[in-house]
Amino acid sequence: MTDEPLLQIRNLTKTFTVGKGQELVAVSNVSLDLREGETLGLVGESGSGKTTLGRVVLRLTEPDTGTVRFEGIDLLALAGEPMRRMRSKMQIVYQDPMLGFNPRMRVRDIISEPLRLHETLSRTELQKRVMEVLELADLDPRVLSERPGAIRKAEQQQVAIARAIATGPRFIVLDEPTGLLDLSVSIHIIGILRRLQEEQKIAYIFISHDLSAVRAISHRLAIMYLGQLVETGPIEDVFARPTHPYSEALLSSVLLPDPKTTRQRLRLSGEIPSPINLPPGCPLAPRCPLVEERCTGGPPPLVAIRGNGESGQPSWWSTCFPLSDNEENLDNWYAIMQEHESTETEELRAAIAAARTENEG
Amino acid sequence: MVTETPDATPAGSTASGEILRVSDLTLHHLVEDRLVIDGAFMSVDSGEVLGVMGESGSGKSALLFGIIRLLLREVEQRSGRIAYRGEDLMAKSNRQMEQLRGLEMAMIVPGGKFSLNPVETAGSQIVDVLRSHFPDRSKKDLADEAIEILRIIGIPDPDIRFRAYPHELSGGMAQRILIAKAMACSPQLLLGDEFTVGLDVTIQAQVMDHFHALLRERNTSLILTTSDLGIAATYCDTIAVIRRGQIVEYAPVLDFFANPQHSYSRLLLSAAREARAQQKMDEARVDVERDTSQDRRFVHEDLPAPPDLYTLVAPGHLVRLEDE
Amino acid sequence: MRKFLLRRFAFLIPQLFVVSFLAFLLIKLLPGDPVLIILGPLRTQEGVIRETKRLGLDKPFFVQYGRYVERTVQGDFGNSIVTKQPVIEELGRRVPATLWLITLGLVACVVIGIGVGYVAALAPPTGWGTWLNKSIIGYGFLAGALPDFWVGLILVFIFFATLGILPAPIGQLPGYIPSLLPDGPTNIDLLDTLIKGDFGQAGTAFRASIMPVVTLAIVYAPVVLKITAVTTTEVFNSQYVTGARAVGVRRRTITRYIMRNALLPIVTTSGVLYAFLLGGAVLVETVFSWGGFGQYTVDAVNALDFNVIQGMMLVAAVFTIVVYLLIDIIHYFVDPRIRVSTVGSS
Amino acid sequence: MTTTTWPAVRVRVPRLSASAIWAGMRRQKLLTIALGILAVMIFLAAVGPIIAPHDPESVLRETLLDEQGQPILNSQGDPRTQLVNLRAPSGTYWFGTDEKALDVFSRTISAPRVDLVIAIASTIIGLGAGSVIGLVAGYAAGRGRLVGSLAEVLTRFMDIIQAFPVFIVALALVAVIGSGQDKVIYVLSFLFTPIFFRYVRAETLLVRELTFVEAERAVGNPTRRIMFNHILPNSVTTATVQGSAVMGYAILLTAGLSFVGAGVAPPTPEWGAMIRSGVELMQSGQWWTSVFPGITLGLTVFSLAVIGESIRVRWRGSGLRGY
């Protein structure tokens, strides 16, 4: 890996105006790096802005402020034809491949279209390139003459991948590529993606809310909540000991397919607020059990986490006021968080019973 | 209200706490000409949570609608006996069923705001449920009770939500309103049809934890359809696996996860286990062994399943014979 | 609420301007010089110049338009070239008769459409329900394919020429020459005779209105019927009705849910139909010599009576705009989603 | 874990093949009948005037003369009254003759050449114009700046045209540009443009937000290619499906205009103009002059409506809006 990251995202903000005077901050002051051949897992719930971030990076949506440098070039300064040319180096794959295909095109046209747009090839050359791409995506040539609706879901996603890699891109935004697939199929697709990455040194931004899929492919993890990046770091470190209360709540909310074990769960309260006209401060403040007064005052500080042990890397960041006090003593911080975790629904039950007797009395 | 029909509760039944007993339920889709449900059976005790697991199209929704007797017009019931607290539901008129629904058993439908009447407030829809069963009570009285129900369901600012229209609610909030509608008249049996699908994980955990606690507190039974092994493992007492309209395995939850017998169940579980093992999922996390000794055990010794099709592999654990 | 209504009413003004402009423009495009038409063949050169000046036709286009708007706002639509009468007076006499006809027609369509449509939607999928639904579909296709004027003629042949049980298709009050027609406050013969207490004539007028109204009902009821059947079915099968039934909401309330939700598309469709009938009535009026707005229009077009054409275009457009305004207001009161336009304000 | 509970908006192209059509025909008798009627009408439009037993546009001398070749006189001794010209349907004049001594059958089967041509031509012109304007207006809508405002003005203008009752505008336009087959085509094309415009604009607004449009941009398609190669083919579906119904509507409008003397004038054979003679004759019981053209017209419009509905049903659920 070179020192200069392949993709350098700095202070990116994207606001949508909805209705009169209502602002939806989809992406708020996000900075991230993506290195060659690396996968960044981007997770978050609805309204977190993860998909918007992916689209802004590809300039499918124009950001308000911030910079995106790709191979040292300021992407946001490009316009018209140079930008269109640049698209051969960056691609996107969607959750539902069918939605990404023009419904009137056959697989052959779908895969060859980017080649036609970016390269001047003879018929035979084009045919040859298409076959190469097919093989890379592990697809049977018989699908070429099919309509995408006629082939299996997994094959559709492979066609989408084939189209994305046709022009030899440097990075691909994968927007929940396994979201609609059964578990076994999803493992197959992730296998293809990993192989491609090894062979072609392609970098991925893997957007998903399926934490197990993210974990299977990513090198680093970035967790977003209501437009803000709350925590980013090496994947195993974050999974093992998340430092942000939201990360902890999100990871512990995943239900285990095992009736014998249960989870200490950091309990959030209330709903995910509407992302419109958010108050200043930490977006988690209204739901966070560890909330303090300063949390609603302004943007939370960026805290560098020095992980313990071998995997401790300086590239681990978290944004939280109370955490910043415990920066030097993470164990103390984990203990604080654990105090607010529970496994049983006893307390809930007690609260309900209390509400009932209070009502009757 | 409850009348003992000797026919419906066979002598020698050990299920003293049994609230629902379904046997040989077969539903036929007239237009598609296929069996949506093929000889389904179940037994649910008071306070029990039965998880019906299956893929989309397996017929698990139809099973719930069959039990509550709200079938599509294209679907006809070929056979089946449904006994609720010993009462034969098949012998009831439509009017009687309308009375029973909501008061004795109710269904939680999925879909959030799309399952709420768009032109009326959330509160008035809960009042509608209450008024349908208590027509004599005053409007004010019913409204107060509706707000109280919202509070119990765990909805913050119930007064405000009461006046909100569905389109003003978030998905999680709308889903809680649907739960509130189903629980408004405190029915003893709830039928939940994948009602957390589409909710974000942290919201799903919040809703399910609270809802589950409420069920336990009220000793209410629940039949829950799901395709999520996590939900099944975390919240259900008993599991029924359904495939192509047939129940292929029926077992207490610990037994099921420890010892799945049918090849289809094994397939379901192995995919999840493989994923978990392969990804070394969460070894470092603070997962704890659950104290299963505190669990209530629901072991149905007398499931109304045809013995020529099912084998008993353990107490309360039935497996359908496989064709090949 | 006041804000919505104000906004909606404010929108009327530019609409009316554009409509008046189009009506004006259209007449400007008419072939032939209106001055020559007015003066007829026995004209003098000076007469032509004088008349051109008097009508302001020597002024620039937009000045003429300004004059036109000014006159129109004051209720001056000019005089008819054929009858030399002020257009506004003639419209005042004829429009009520047409409105009466299409209102009765619409009421018939709505009553039949909603009634039958509702029954069809909730009918069982077997037996008489299938039969009813199939006949409705067939009838819908058939009625939509038949010209209303032809259906009117068939009714005339059956009920007047053959059976002789309904009066001849010669106006609102058959057997009266136009100059003897009752001159009442409404300009609708049936109502005027009733107001005067002449029940004999009122009976004739009533019998004369049967065929035209039935014609409209036969041809246009399927429009309302179809939308009623479709939306009622949709709402009945909707997740929220299923959901309400699954928690035991009683039938009365379910019916209310269905009605309130199916209401909007039905209201919209009926409103569009109402606006359409004003144009469609032209033909039915011709068949029955109704003497309303429609026939007036036809005569004016055939005679290139430009002031009348302009006037009737305005009346027709204003009528449509008002109907659409009413639809919007009903929507506003029935559908809370319009009232709260903010996104995610929970 | 799942993300979307609700089916996403999706365009799917139904596939038509000969065997599928044949299987459909056996299942859908109504559609088969409709296609049959339409085929007959198209055939008549091609050869109607040629195979007609009598000249559809010239007076039948023989109806004016008796067997001896003498003029037939009425009681006033006048040979040319309308009532004498009228002959009830017979073996010679299958649908009878009208008051101008023209053969109703010959005219009825010759009329498709007028009515069907008007319907097809005006629908195609309206569809073409409406699609292109609708595509541009829909694609530019809400984009801000000048294009967005222009699109908005265009849309408002189309709305206002539609505020006038169609038949009244048609009458007024005919008054402006005159009558005749070609003029009726122009008028109807003008009236249909806003109809198709609305459909295409509405679809374009939906289609342009679909993921695949973004995907086409992401692989580097230039804007014009996105509009015409990717959006247009997917946003004309509803409009095209409506085409059949609009054609039926065109026939009704043509007939209506001619019925009040503002469309195609006699002696050109046209159904609406033929029905007109019934205004007087129906009262005196001579039904045949308007009943036969009315039935033929009705059958044509009926077949177009049935065909349109079948196409619509085929598209339903797979169509963009899934209605």
C-alpha cells in the first residue's frame, strides 16, 4: 500500500432541502480514507446517510462542502466530459441488481455498455472483452442472450458485478450487494468479490446493515448514525470492543441464532429521530443512556482510540463526549458502558407492572 | 363465554393450560389450485410463544389468517379443527368471530404505517377497536384507555401520538401502534405476522424486548411467524418449521436448536451456524450463557399430528417423515 | 386550513388569465374579418373603417387583449353577430338548462355507479358475484364504445317513435313554441313551471327530461361504477382494512374505513366526469333540441359567431376550473396527508 | 435481516411470443373477438369503397325510378323528397338507403377509411409530440434554473388546455381551421398531445428517479443518451398502452364533430355524419340510417377498448405504477 490513499474524503457534507426551510443533513462532515485494495465496511440504520455518502463519493449526487480526491485528482472540480471519462475508474453495484438494469436491455448489452462508452473496440474485441469479464465474474456465457429478469438472483448480482468491473475500475461502491440474497448465495457473492479484490487490487466501499456480511469482507469498519460518522477503525477491533455507545448498541442488537446464549444489550430508548432539522450536538443524545449535558451542546469530539494488543492501530476513531474523558483508560470506559447493559427483560417487566399499578391506584 | 365442548378437548388431555389447539388444518387456494396449508397442527399454552419459521411463500401468513378465520376470498378451508379454549371456532358464525377477534385473539399485522388507515389518527383507530367490543362506554373513557394502552406499549408522548396521523409516524412507531391495536382489549392469544420485518435492528430490539416483557407480564400467548433465526432463538418457546404448507418439524426451542431432525431444519440452521462459525462471530463480545433453568417449559406431549406422517423423536418434538 | 384555501384560490387568478388569453387568441386566429361579418355584404369603405375603430381592431394585439379582459370582467361579452343580442344574456338563458341536464345526468351516474360498484366490489367471487362482475365489465366496455348521441337516438326510436310513451325530443317543454316558454327565475323549464305552480307543464317537462338524463346515465355511469368497484376492492383488500378486521374492528367501522378511503378517487372521477359532460352534452342536446348551451355552441361555430365562441369557451373553462377547485377542497377535508405537507414531522 | 418490506418500483418488459399470444387467445375470448373486429375494420379501411356494392358517395338513380323507369312521385307530385329516397333494408340495399338516396351499407363499410385513418393518424401524431415534449418537461422538471422553469410553464400550459372541455375546444378549433378529414386529424392531434404529454411526463418523473438511470450515469452515459435511450423507452409505456383507448376516443370525437356538422361533411362516408340523419328520421321510425353506422362504430370502439384493456392488464403489476 502506498502512503497516499486511493480515495481521500474530507469534511464531506450533503444537505437535502425538503419542504420549506427544512433541511435534511444526510451526510455531515464525514472524513474517510480508502486505500488501494482495501474494503471499508460502512454500516448504519435507515437515515444514517451511508447510501448518500456512497453516491456523493461517485458524484452521483453533488455534495455541499468537502473534498473527494481520487488518485490525487479533485473529483468535485471535474465537470462534463472529464468527469464522464473518470467514471470508467469508479463503479457502483446496487442491492437489487434488477433495479440497476435498464429493463429493456439484455445481459449482453448491459455488460458491454460501459465498454462501448469508454473504449473504441471492434466487434470481435468487444466480444472478447465481454467473455473475459464474464469469466472474472464467474458467469456462464449462456446468460448473455437472456433478459436479466430470466436469470437467478445471484446471477443477476454477478451480472451487475461484471458490468462494474468491465472497464477496470480502481474502486467500487457496493451498496448492500447481498441484502436480498439468501445466506448461502450471499457467501458465494462475497467470495467472488474477495477474489476480484485480490486479483485486481480493487478497493471497495461495502455499504450494508448486515453486520455478518460486512465482517466477512471488510478490513475496516465505519459506523454512521444520522449522517455522522460515529466510529471508524479496524474491523476486528471495533467488533470486539466498540467504543461508541451507538456502535455498542447496534452490535449488541443483532439477535443470535442460539437460544442458549444471550447478549448484554446496551439499551437505547425512543425512536431514531427524523433526520430533518436535527438539533446540534451528538445525534444519539436523545436515545443514549450515557447522555450528559454537554452532549447536546455541540459536535462531539473526535477521540483517537489506541487499541490494546497487536491490532492496536492509530486509525481507530470514535466521537463521544463521555468517551473523551476516558481516553486514557478504556477499561474504565467499557465498565461504564457495561453498567448500562442488561440481558434480561426483567426491568422492562417491572417497569410495565409499575405503570399498571400506578394507573390502577 | 367459554363453554367446554367435550369433543374439542379430548379426555386425557394433559394440556390444562392449553389455549389453542389446531388439527389437520388444510387451506386450498382456488385460483392457483394448490394447498396453501396442508394438514397443519399446533397446540399453544397460556403464555407460550410459538415461532412458526419458514421462507416467504411457505404459507406461514396463511396459517395465521386461517386460525383467526380471515381467509382471502380465493382461499377455502378443506378441513381442520380449531379449538380456542375448548371452543370450536369452526362452529362459530361470522358475527361471533368478529366478537372474538380483538377480545380473545388478535393479529399483529406487519407493514407499519401502510397497515394503518391513512385518513384517521392513530388514537381513533385504537378507539375503534375498543368501541367495537365495548360499544356502551363513553368516548372520553375510550380515548383515555387508548392513551393508557399507548403508554403501556412503550410509546413516548402517548398524548401526542394519539392525535398523529399514520403518515406522521416513523416505521417503528407505526408498528407499535399496530401492536397496541392488537393488545387493546387484552386478548389472551396474539398472532404476529413477521411484524418486525423492515425495522432497524436497534428499533427491532427495543420493540421486541418490550413486547416480550409485556407478554410475559400478562401471560399472553403468541404465535409468531418469522424467517429470522435470531428472533426465533431469542423470543420463542416452541418452534414449528413450515415448508410448502406443511409443518416439517415441531419442537421446544432448546431441543430444536440443539437437535434439528428434519433435513430442511438442518439446512436452515447450518447456514446460520456456518456463517457464525466462519466469521468467528463475536467471540470477544460479552455474550453470556442464558439461565435456561428459569425458562417456562412448554412440552406438548399430545400434539394432534397424524402418527403415520410424524415421528416423535423427543418429548414434544415431532418430525415429519421425509419422502426420499 | 385558511392558508390552503387562500393558496388554492390565489392559483385561480393566473389560471383565469391564461384561459381568457387562450380564448382571445383562438378568436384572433379565426379566419375572416369580424368587421366584414358584422357589416354584411352591404358595407361601405367608411363603415368598415369606422367599425374597425369602434371595435378597437386597429390597436396592437395586447391592447386589444387588455380591452377584452376589461370588458369581460365587467360582464360584457359583446353581442352575437347572428342574433345581435348581448352574449352574456344569451348565455344566462341557456347555460342553466345545460347545467340542469348534466347535473341530473351526473347524479344518476353517481347513484348508479356507487351503488352497483359497491355491491360488485363486495360480491362473492362465485355465483352471482362473478355474473354481476362480468356483466359490469361487458357493459362498461359497451357503454364506453357507444356515442351518447346514438344512444339518445335509439331511445327516441324506442320510447317515442315505437312505444310512444315519452314525449318527442323537441326541447325541455315539448309542444310549446319558444316564445311561449315560461320565463322564470331559473331559466330551467322544469323548475320554472314548478315555481309557477303549473304542475301539468312541469309533468311534461319532467317526462321530456327522462330520455336525455337516461342517455347520459347509460353512457357515463360505467365511469363512476368502474372506479367505485376498483377502489372499493382495493381498499377492502388493503393492509389496513385486513389489519383492522384482524383485531376485531366491527363491520360498521370497517364500512366507514372503506367509504372514507374510496371516496377520494370516486369524487375525483365524478368531478372530471362533470366537467366532461359539459362538452359531451353538446351532442345529447342536439338530439333532444334541448336549447341549452351545447346547441348554442354548435350554432355559433357553424356561423363563426366569434363573440359567442369566445364567451362559451370562457364559460366552459371557468366551469371546469371551479369543478377542479371543489375536488381539491374535498380532498383537503378528507385526506389528512394533504393537510400536513411536512415530511416526517413526527 | 431485510431492508425493504415494500416492493420497489420496477419496470419489467412483458415478453410476447406467438405461442403465448395463441394461448392467450384461447383463454381470452373477448380479446379474440375484439382483434377480429379490428382486423375486419382495418381490412375495410383498405378496400371498403372498392368492395362496396354501390358507390358510397353518389345518388342511386334506381331508387328514384320505378320499374318502368319513371320517376317515383310523392303525393305532391314531387320526385325528390327525402322520404321517397328512403328504402328500408332489403336484399338489394342490405342496410337500406338514406334520405339522400345513398346506400347505407356501402357507406357504412367505406367509413373506416375516414374514421380509422383519422383515429390512427391523430393518435400517432399526438403520441409522438406528447412523448417528446413530456420527456423533456419531465426530465427538466425541478432542475432549477431556466430549463426547470420552462418545463414548469409548459406543464401549466398543457394543464390549462385540458381545462377546456375537449369537445368544445374541438368545435372551436374546427371553426378556426375548417373542416375535412385532414383538419380533423390536426385538431385531434392537438387535443391528444396534452393527454400523452401528461402520461409521459408523469412516467418520466418516476423513471428518472429509478436506480437504473443513476446506474447508467454511473457507467458514463452522456445526458442525451440517458434521456432518449434509457428513459424514453421506459416512460412511454403507459402512454402507448393508452393509445388504443385514445384511438377509440378519436373515433367518437370525429363522429361527434361530424354529427353536429363540424367534422367530415357528406357525401364523404363517415359514421357520425350518417347517424345525424337519424335526428329527424328516428322520430318517424326510419331507424336504419343511423342504427347500422352506430353499431359499426360501436363495435370498432369496443374492440379498441377491449384490446387496450388487455394490454393494460398484461402490463399491470409489471408496469411502473402497478395499477
